[in-house]
Amino acid sequence: MAEIEKIELNELEDKVVPSGALLAPDDSMEDALDIIHTAKELEPVQDIPVQVAAVLGKATMRVNDLLNLGRGAVVELDRKVGEAIDIYVNNRLVARGEVVVVEDKLGITMTEIIKNDQK
């Protein structure tokens, strides 16, 4: 079975440089070239659409109970308030995060990346 390793986003901050950002004075030229090389390797796949799903929680119920739900019914989920939500890309768990409000829409902020080592 695959081993799942959790990586906190702050562990990645030293490795990721946003577009147009300058490298810190202590970054080597090798680090800069690695970042540029990785970005160029990803160019062929940048236009491929992916499906992203943010799962707030899950619930199990009988079909009869589902059919009896009406407007305003509340379905209790298996998560607590403030607990991280799961973020899936193409049905694969890739991160956990928090729900945020952006203007008048809901969004997600990734707080943890899930590294899945398949052996």
C-alpha cells in the first residue's frame, strides 16, 4: 500500500518562487536554474484541464431518508467546524485546506499538501 507523507506548506516556501519574484541573496544560481528548469518541464501540461473538488465532509443515509429531505433540511457531516477540508484533483487527495470567502464567493486556501509515495 502507498505511504502518505504530509508536507506543510511552510516547508515548501524555500523551494517555490512566484512568477516574477526575485531570489533571495543567499539563493544559489543552481537553485534559480532548477526552478526555471522545472517550470519549462511543466509547459506542455499547463493547458490540460483538471477537476478540483473541495470536500467539506461526508454523510451516510438510507435512500428513504434522502427522499424525505425537504427545503431547509440539515444533513450532518462527519467533520467539525474549523476542521480541514479535503482537496481532490482528478479524484486524488492532494491537499487539505480551509474555506475562505473571496468577495461574495467561497474559496479554499491550501494549508497542507499531501505527498503520496507510490511504491
